[in-house]
Amino acid sequence: MKKISSFLLAALMVCSTFVSCADDNTPAQTTDGTITTAAPVTTEPAEDTPDLPDPSELDISGEFRILVSGNSDVNDFESEDDEGTTVEIAIYRRNAMIQEKYGVEITNEDVVKFNSATGSGTGFTKVYTDYMAGESNYDAAMIGTYDVATLAYSGYIHDLNDIQYLDLSKSYWDQKANKDLSIAGRMYYTTGDISIADNKFTHAILFNKDLIKDYDLENPYELVRNNQWTLEKFSSMVKQVGEDLNQDGVYNASDLYGLLTWKDPLLAVLASAGEKIATINDNGQLELTLYSERVLGLYDQFTAILYDQAHVYDYQYDNVTGGSTPSSTWDTNRDAIFNEERAVFYHNVVRTGERHRDSEVDFGFLPYPKMDASQEDYGHFVSAYHTQFLCVPEAVENYARTGIILEELAYYGKQLLTPAYYEQTLIGQTTRDEESAEMLDIIFATRVYDVGIYYNIGTYKEQLVNMHRTRQAISSMYETYKTSAEQKISSINTIFAQQ
């Protein structure tokens, strides 16, 4: 391996707590919800390391094959050499360290393709085909959310809790994912420092700092710190900005807005208010939790913002026809509006910041607002469409070997991959200020995994995102699909209990 500069080595070894599963250094909240700066850490805690056999006592050499499948072009295992980006170098180093330690070569088959993981897509098909043929072509897989969820209740992937040497209680595995995704004590897929996909595809808000000043709006960073960043405050700020710039009488991609948005926030807003379509209850069972007075109030508030065409532009919605805009225009319109400083706030995922790091826009990151000031924590939805999760096919020949290598991939991911992503993508190149790093701490510490969305309970995920076009009331939607939702939940609970 070629030498890496001392600066890069330092960057690679930066503390990964900003985006790792551990929440030790996240800003603290007082009893009234205000954000305070954590006291300086004077002693370093003992490092959380894998509990594995001595490599000299093992004979597990050979190829370790990982299937990578999903809707978004993220592959956390592919790197040919140590001369790429900081993230690519981290992946290369991680793979090389495992090969040197165990004689195991990390390889992958990348079948990532837009709109290929919708429940029975490419990743699902490959794992299912192997299972039916009694073959073992993969030692592990990173599969798009909807595909991996289908694999879980179809019985084609293995309970991670039953894999020797795989210890999901360690800090390099995401404890929030473990809590949100475990049904009947069984854990079929998860994430953590083994991957950066969950970080990239966590919902967040970008905002234009110059427009905040131009319109004499309150400093949103201070609103977050003082527990005043609520849906009501967000709405009032959005509604202060909006202009038909070309005076054509139609609000479209040529105009100025308080908010640039799309349909997915209609899912993300649930997590921001601490709500979910379905939740794992105290008995470890899936339970329908979409409908309540609080959820009704949440959507009343949120849609009042999103449907205000004079102040909000939805780049997936045609204000004239009331239908969807062509997908070919989505990126062109949203990039132009934000880069040309024609939107104060911008709903999207953290990765979207990368699209604008070469622009001259002075932007920052913000958490989704709380529903109200009494809400204890912020909440940030990990996008189901975009994210991949780790799973282990049932056809694997040696589960203990797989457990050892996955544990090492996650551990070295915390040492190398997570800080490389943080340094290169978020702090080093994308963010413009220290405050954004503080906000990202909050965002990553409050990730939410909604199994009601992942398992497509009652088709509510489609119904909710389509509200941007149908304008359907959530109460009637809930009643229409309630029976099918309860039937699917009952079926999943029964399957998991029997597996």
C-alpha cells in the first residue's frame, strides 16, 4: 500500500462520534428542551472492540463475497486502490487490514440500479434464487430497504442475533436501528459503522444563510439551541418569502420561495414529531400507530405549509395540472432554485448537500423542526427508498466466519470509514460553518427507522407521499387501508414468532 499523507491519516482517524452509532458527545438537552454544549471530556472511555478469537487460531482465509443492491449508488465495500477520495481510501484500508489479519479478501457484486429495490427487486431476487437453488454465492449482503424487509418476513435471511461472534450491542452497530427493527426478538437486518448509507440518506433541511439575513428572519441555529425550532416557527418563516419573479401569474420553477420540497417529507415529518406508521411494542410485536389526534394535527400543520404554492415549491408537483412533474425535470429544477438562491429552506437528505458544495451559496444544515416545544427529542427519518441494510442470507455456509468478518468490517468502519465520510463529505467540503456540524450531531443522534414504512404496512407509505398530489385527508386514507394494514401486521407478527 502506498503511503498516505499525515494530514489524511489524521483525517481518517478523527473521532467518529459525530456520525457513529454512539451518542456520547451529542449536545445535551435540559428539562425545558434547550440545547447545551456538553462539558469537555477529560478521560477517554475504553475502546469498544470486537470479542473475537486470535486470528492465528483461525483458518478462514479466502474470498468474502458481499452482494450490494439498492436504488442509490452507494457501495461501502468497493475501492480498487488507495489513491481515490478519502472515503475510497478508507474502504481500501479497511479491506486491506482484514486481508492482512485473516487472509480474507473482501469482494462485492454491485447490482445497484435506480428503482431496482421496491420489494421484490434485484437484491431480493438474487438472495431468493440462491436460497431456492441451495447455493451460497454471498457471505453477506447490503440490500435496499424494501427488498431486505421482504426477505426478512419471507425467511430467506438469517437472524443476526444467532450469528456467532456478531455482537450487535457494540457501539459500532446502530442501537437505534436495533431497537426499531427487532420484531419478536429477531433481528434480520441492521446498519452501523459498517456503512455510511444510513448517514447519507437521513432526512434533513438545508437553508440559505444569506436569504435568512436578506428577509430579516430569525437565526435558525439559535432557534434550535433555545428549543424554539418548531413546526409553527418554521411555517411562519417559510410564509415570509415568496415572489412570482417573472410576473406570469403562475408559481413555478422560475420563482422565489420560502421552501423547496418534494413528496418524501410527507413520510419524514412523522419521525420529526416522534411518530411512526408502525412501532415495535413492549411485547416485541409490530403495532399500527399511524392514527391519533396528534398525527392528525401534525398533518394539518404540515400540509398547510406544503400546499401553499405562493411560498413553497414542490419540484415533483405541477402547480398548473395538479399532477406529477416529469422525473427528468426534478434535478434540473431543484438544483437551479437552490443554487440561484431562490429558496430559503430545502427539504431533502444529508447527501443532497454534496450537490451544492461547489456552488457559491452560503448554506447550512438544520434538523427537522419539532411538532411543538414540549416534544422531548428531534426525529429524523432514514429514507427507506435510498438506504441499504446489512443482512446475511440463509444459504451462507459458515455463519461463524461471516460473524467474524462483519464484526471487523463494522469495527474498522468506526475507525476509518465513518470519520472519513464525516471529514470529506460533511465537514471538509460540504458544510460552510461550525454550526452545521452541531446540527448534524443532532440529526444523526435522532435517526428513526419506521418499520411501518419499510414493510409497506397498508400501503400507507404510497398513500402519504401521494398526498402532495391527491390532497387526500389522512383520516379517510387511514380508514380505507386499515383492514389490509392490520392483516399484514398480524401476518408479519405470526411469521416472526414462528421463525
